[in-house]
Amino acid sequence: MNDVINILPDHVANQIAAGEVINRPSSVVKELIDNSIDAKSTAIKILIENGGKKSIQIIDNGFGMTINDAKIAFKRHSTSKLKSTSDLFSINTKGFRGEALCSISSISIVELKTRQLNDEFSLNFIIENNLFKDEKFDLSPKGTSITVKNLFYNVPARRKFLKSDSVELKYIIDEVQRASISHPEIHFIFYNNKTEIFNFKPKNLKSRILDVFGKKIDEMLVPISEKTPVINISGYILKPEFARKSKPIQFFFVNKRFIKSSFFNHSVLSAFEGLLRDGYRPGYFLFFEVKNDSIDINIHPNKIEVKFENEQSIYSILKASIKHSLGIFSVIPAIDFDYKSEFDSSNKKLQKNIKPPTIEINSNFNPFISKDKEIKNETFFKIESKSFKNFDEKLDNTNTKIFQIMEKYIVCNIQSKLLIINQERAHQRILYEKFLREITQESISTQKLLIPLKFEFPKSFHLNKIRVELEESGFLFGNHDNESFEITGIPSNIDKENTETIVYDIINSVENESETDNTSIVDMIAKSLSKKNAVGKKTLKKVEQERILDDLFCCKENLISPFGKKIFFSLTINEIDNKFKI
């Protein structure tokens, strides 16, 4: 049998290898910008035509290349960043594999201009199919300019799979934005079809973020900063109310290198637990600073996958840091009423003669007559209050006002902001936690029914799916068969007329598997009870408004209702002032 294995020609091998590094115009832009950053550039200009298919030009003011370096740079596995295997474990540059320029020149026509600071002239030549042509010298400025024309012109199978110009342009803009955010000290200028798209001048990180995403993002940002022996974390997270269901703003950078990590994204998501609606994802700009020898970035040619030596520790530090920042910067609001100096015991007051207290007796006092009798009889006050100590006295502060608008919202001004609370959702949260606490702590009592309630259910439904947990929740069962069952007792905090709706809601939820696997029957009951008993659109008395506010901020979770909806929002004085600016 004849030999069938052949060694591929260099130009074919290069085109195959190029597919691992360069898969679309944005890959070219990324690799060339990385080289410009490694060359210590302070200004980078990007010029694109036809979504990068026709032309990509990157111009920088870095330290340039010598004639020999310029020619060697386009050979495979040629790099200035590695000299030995040990260098792979302490990489501090963007590029290091020595594949990008060789891959680009094998699938396009490349024009290079480069000049070092002390050179009299700049070197200019064209590379096509890895062959050098038209070498000459001119007076181009210091730095390097690389123009890539007709990408994939000699690999038509790859070129036909490119998307439309607008889609390819979007990918390119994404790459430029990542680079500009990770290096706010560099001046980035971007042109598409000779039209300037953006011009990001050197600024600090926050200003660069505002340049990229607009000034409206300013109110969304919460700074984060944490320094530990394992990792330094800095950057910004977005407030929970600005989370998105799709296309969230999410950026991870490790030693100023953009990466993607589902593992650390899960850490961020867990830090926001209880603050986001179902399906929403938080935004962030997070910068990790670690020792170069504690990470491995030689995982994939695209260099956005990184392995960490202390992955689990970083996960925990990141989660704790985000929770800390959310608390410090009042994303979870505090009751910060005005401080009153009269509560301060000064030395001067202590020097005064102390008079014994006087005792006053009200001979008309009758303990069996209550002024709040009417209020106590209202259904609303079935809630047991667990108030902050002296909370009512604080609410009586003359600088604090509580009032209701549109029979739906409670408005309260505190020292630094104005709170607008949805009274129904707040009451749902209060009742939900109350019912859940009663059920789980086995303190709920049962009221027996004179006439049992009969329920029918589908043949495919198994009563045992819900019976145990319903019994633990205060329900009593009577006779039952394959199609129906009787309830002879219900929890004391449930009205008989609501029982039918609540039980059928639970049956339907379990039968249709509409709830997630980790949602218990107890949780469904608490949600159903809170929804049925919560106050809706109704005029509330002042004491009722105060009670809702009091009980809400005693809840373990006071930002969202049991159904994942926002309970309130706050306005700072600056945000209010901005509404009146023209």
C-alpha cells in the first residue's frame, strides 16, 4: 500500500492555524489593539470599512519595531514576550503566543508602517501570503500602523460565513469598548467608513464608563474595592434595580485582560440573591488584580479563558465584597433619621442638680376603655408588629413626614432620600414572612370546620404530593378517594372563603409544575395567603402607614415582594434636583 500521509505546505498550515486565532474581523482588531497596548501606546486609532471585511487599520504611537523585528514578527511563533517555558507562568502582556500577525497575514493583505523614536525614517512594506513586497522608507510618525485588507480573500469558505457589515461592526465595537474600559489611560479613536464613531480621551475608570455607556449610567454605579493577600478587587457594580433580563452589562478583567467566567458570574449572582427579579441578571465592571504566577491564561487562543490558583477563595471574597458594597452605599436603605442633639448627654447637663421625678396620677383612667378600639378591630392589624425600639418616637420627628398618595403609595422622607413604597407589595412581604414564620416554627393554630370543605382533583394528581405539608401548615384532612378529598380544619389565619382558592392554587401549581423545584408547598401557601390578605388600594390612617413602614423594615428581605416585584424606590436630593434641570 502506498504512503498517504503528507506534510502540509507552510501556507496551508498557516491558513488552518489562522482559523483558531482569527474567526472574524473583530478578532483582528482585538489582536492588533493588544499589540498596541503592549507597545506602551498612549493613543490608538481604529479605522474600519465595510464591517472590517474591506479594511481594518490600527494606528498607535507605541515604541515601534526595528527592520529585523518587523520581518520576524510575521513568522509563526515569533514573539518578544516569551523566552522560555517558565515565562508562561508569569505573563504580564496581552499577547504571548506569537500567532496573531502570522495568522492575519496568511488570510489577508497586510500593509505595515513602523518607526521607533530615534529612527530617521519609517519602514513600510506589504505582506501577502506571508511574502514581503514593496519594501520602502517614508516619513510616517513614530509608532506602528497596520492595515489589513480583504480579510479571508484567499479562503472563500470562511469569508462567506461572515455576517452583515452591521453585525460585524457590532462585534468590533464590543472589542474596542472592552479595551478602552480596561485601559482608560489610553486615548481611543474609532472610525467606521470614515465617520467618527467615538473619541475616548484619557480619563479615570468611571469617566471612561460614562463615555462608553452614556451619562445616565452614573446613577446606577456602586463602587467596589477590596484588598486581600489573595486578590485585589476594584470597579463598579450596578444597582439591583438596573439589572437586565437580556444583554446585561457584564465585564470581568484580570490584570487588565478581559475574560469570561461563568464561575465568578455565579458568585456575583449569589451576592445579589433576594435583590433581583426572576430571570434578571446584574451588571458589573470588575477588575481583579492577582499575581501573574497564580493564573494560567494559556488555555485557548482567544485568551479570554483563565484558570485561577485560588478559585474558591476568590469566589468567596468576590461575593462578600459585593454584599459589603451594597450595604455601604445604601443600596439597601437604612433608617437614617435626623440626629437630634437633645439626646446627647453633655458634661454641662450632667453638672446640673438632678431633681427627683414627679408622679402624676390620672384618676379618670379606665383600663377597659381604649381609644384605639376601632383601629384594633380592623382586619389590617392582624399583623403582629416587631418594631424597632422607639421607632414610633422617631417617626414623630418633626423633620420626618409620612403620607399616602393615590390610595396606593406611602411616601416617607428620611435624611438622605425620599422613599416611595407600594403599600400592597410591602404588606404582601410583611404577611408572607409572618405566615412563613408561623408555619415553619409550628406555632400556627388550627380551627375546625363545622361543615367540611370538599375538593376535586385530576386523576393524574396524587394527594400525597401536598398532604403532609398541608397538614404541617395547619390543615386537617377528612375522607378522601381517588378523585376528591375533604378538609375538616384550616389554619386560624385563613378565612374560610379564601380556602378554596388557596388549595386549588396549590394543586394547579404542583400539577402543572409551574413552580421551581426548590419551592416548597409551605412557600406556596405563604405566598397565596399574603396575596389574599394584603391591603390593596385603600385609604390608610396615619398609624396604619407607620405600621407598614415599621414592619417592612423589620423583614429579612424588604426590597422585593414574595413575587419578585420591587416594593419601593428611593430618590436622593440630587436626583430630584436633576429632574428640574433643562
